[in-house]
Amino acid sequence: MRVGLFDFELPQERIALRPARPRDSARLLLVDGREVFDQLMLELPELLQPSDVLVFNDTKVIPAQLEGRRGEASIGATLHKREGPREWWAFLRNAKRARVGDKIDFGAEVGASVIEKSEDGSALLHFHGDEPVELLLERAGRMPLPPYIASKRAVDAEDRADYQTMFAREEGAVAAPTAALHFTPRLIEALDARGIGRETLTLHVGAGTFLPVKADDTGGHQMHAEWGRIDETTAERLNAARASGGRIIAVGTTSLRLLESAAGEDGAIRPFQGDTAIFITPGYRFKAIDGLITNFHLPRSTLFMLVSALMGLDVMKAAYAHAIEGGYRFYSYGDGSLLLPNRAS
């Protein structure tokens, strides 16, 4: 499909630079089939059914953005995928000044060598020393806020907590599964009281999620792989819930992508561990999920293509026009949406 079909105009003032406080006070746009309704995140329990199961991503964002020097050259690095105990693929700023074999000093006694470069401008970095890389990043790194926020304000101490979900446990993400940022203990308690189930999986979100689609056609875009895991007991519980009439509602596009990667053509979710580079566009037949909670996404992005595949391009363009007109806040720190393509009354 032509990438231009997924374009729309978004006023800059609709981009949220800070999250709602408290988090669960965010607005929620319900897209029920072709209809849209203005709701609040705190009303989510009443919009779901007691047999539904929410699936969260428990990945934890690491301070994966680094500023360093190679000689006189300034080099920026955004880690996006772990390759080994001390190796990370990173997107480099000023990449031409960092050649294979070069050492980059990131300060705070943290350094790395470039051991490989790829055609997309990323480099494989080997971090020096014996300390775990996670400790090195805590010293020298900063939270990797999306470019549409970081270009408008500096990353600060508040982002260390703001850009992390309450479910964050497994370190390895360089971008937050932002749909889950809206959830608080108060909201979880209300969901539990309603009888709504809850499961977790792990998908380490990479910085590739922010890369623009440069191709004119979706067939020419290459997704970056991300590592994920669904264990056997989680898969069994999800399959049992669906077999008994429950709906699987993914919280975030990251959870959705991993569930769909793990599902067979029969819709059954299998245990999964490894990389996924699934690219979901209109025409895709969803196998594992029945709905999605997600934030509002960028024009021409792979994530807007995904929600258009779930709900229909015309439906999502109309829903986004409604959200823009209604003052909804967009992107990572913005408001949420509940997308139900075949919602039961």
C-alpha cells in the first residue's frame, strides 16, 4: 500500500510533553466498530467484560541514550538491540566519524568500541570493562525519550519515573510500551474487582519503533527485529481464556505484535522466545487478539498502519480527526484509545 495513505495533519500543540497526572486521569477514546466515544481511562473497567484478559508488556526501559567523543568528534548513540553480554546495536549520530575499530568515550568511565557497522547507519558496540553494561548505562546514559519529545525539551529526572510503566521488570527496552503508562494501582484494583484477567509477556522495544517509513510503499519498509518471550503457562492461560469465551485485549502495540508472532493459523498462542520483525498493515488477518489499548501514533508510522489494519483505515482516520478536534493529547505521554473491532454489546 502507498505510505501516503496513512498521512494526516497533526497540530504540534497536540503532542504531549508530559504525562497526565495522575496517570489514570488520561482521556480514553473508545473506537467500537465504526463508532467513537469519549471516555476516561478510569472508566476502562466498565468498557470491558469480566471474561476479558489484558496482556501487558513487562519490559523495563534502560537509560540507553549516550553522548560520547571519538577524538574531536562528537558521537551520539541510541542503543536499540542487545546482541550479547557486552554488545549492543546502536543508531549513531555523526556515524561517519566512527569507523570499525574506533573507541568512543561516553564519560563516567564508560567506553565502547565499534566492532561492526551496517548499511542502515547503526553500529555494533562492545562495551569495555567487567561491570555489567546495565551499571555502565546507569552512570553514563539517559532515558531515551522519543525524538518528538526530546526535540522540544531536555530529558530530566522526572522522565526516569514517567517513562516507565508500573509493570516494568525485565530490563532491555529502549522505548516504553507507552499504552501501559496510564495504569496505576488504583486502576488495576478496579479491573480486578470487575473480574478482568491480567497476563504479562516481554518484548524489548527497540528504537527502531521511532524510525520513519522512508519507502513510498509499505512493501519496501524493513522492520527492525525486537526480542520477546511468552512462556508456556502464559500461553496456556490465554488460550484457555479465549476458549471459554473471553477476549484477549493487548495493552500496547508491542504486546499485540508479540502475541500475533506467537499465534498459529488456528489462533492458538504458542510459547515464544526470540526475535520478531512482524510488520502489520491493512489486509493482515489477526489471529490472537480481539482488541487493543494504545496511544495515538504518528502520521505515516508503522504503528498507525497497525491500528488501521485492526480497525480499517477510514475508521482510524475518522477517529484521529475526532481526537484532534476534541483536544486529545498524542504520542508517548498522551491519551489512550480502546480499539474494539468486533465489540459485543
